[in-house]
Amino acid sequence: MKRRSALLVVDVQVDFCPEGALAVPDGDQVLAPLNRYLDLFSEASTPVFASRDWHPPASKHFRENGGIWPPHCIQGTAGAAFHPRLRFPEGTIVVSKGMADWDDGYSAMAGVTENGTPLTMLLHRMALDRLYVGGLATDYCVKETVLDALKEGFAVTLLTDAMRGVDVQPGDSHRAAKAMLEAGAEEASFDSVLSAL
Ligand code: VGL
Ligand code: ZN
């Protein structure tokens, strides 16, 4: 059966790019390949979702409250904005996550739209069952999003050239990619996506 696809761009926000509050090494390197994918998918009328880390000013996710991260992506701040060089098409659906002070919010599947609709529910309602996923960071939000999506029965294709990891421990991103593939994700290049659409 042919699957109905969506593109999910995970957390490409100012704070995760160089000079941001929680900069992912080479995080801005995802911009060019993602823009290429965004053009391709919007030309094919594929729905586009953009998740964002959207934390309250005090969160147990942050170091000062027992978490492991410096404060980042605080709701409404400049650092929480999508990177200005990302060209989201009109109609892109924004999904916010990590909004409660007890919530790490790593998985975009647990995020909600501006109307409060959970992403998973919306994907089912739109009859979308394959997700193409890229963004930041490979070893946290991309990984948790992909593992959740696979558990929920979605097919997932990793846009490997359009993601980067934090690598708190060297090799974390590599291990994350391996875990996602072992859980059933597929990998794609620009050309393979082009012929699959
Ligand atoms: C993320 C660390 C903390 C991510 C979010 O988007 O991968 N990583 N918060
Ligand atoms: Zn976060």
C-alpha cells in the first residue's frame, strides 16, 4: 500500500544553532539540506510539520531545577524562534513541546498544535502514515520522536544529511542513528526521496 507522507522538521531553533543557548555543533549545517527538502516536499503538496522546544522559564529540564541543560528555547524568546534562514512553506503546522515545567518534551509526537491537538492525533486524522524526519538534535529530540513514531506504527525515513546531534558523549549521535534504524526506521538521501514521492 502506498503510504501518505509528511515532513517533520524537528527543533531547528536559534538556541540550538551556533551561538545559541544550547548550541548543537554545526547545527546550522542542517539549514541548506532542509531548505532543499522543504522545497521538494511543498512542491509535492506534502504536509509539513515543524516542532519546537517551547519551555517555561523554570523547568525541571534545566540545570538550575535538577535537569541537565542550560536554559534554552524559553517560550516567546528570540532563542526559541525558528532559525530565520529556514524557509517553511505556507501552511506549515507548528507543534510545540516541553511546555510543562515537569516535562523534558523530547518527543515531538507528544507535542501539540496551536489548537492543542496532539501531533499523533492530527497525523491520524490527516491519514498520514510516513514521516520524513530531519532537524536537531539527532541524539535527543530526533531520536525520541522517531522511536515514538515507530512505536505508534508510523513508517519513518531519516533524512540523515539534514540532522545533527549534541554528542554530550562522543558517539551519541552515531548510537542514536543505529537505535533508530534497529527500531525500523529507514534512511534516505535527497535522490531516493525524490523517486519515492
Ligand atoms: C533538545 C536537548 C534539550 C532537542 C531539546 O531538541 O534535541 N535537546 N532540549
Ligand atoms: Zn529542551
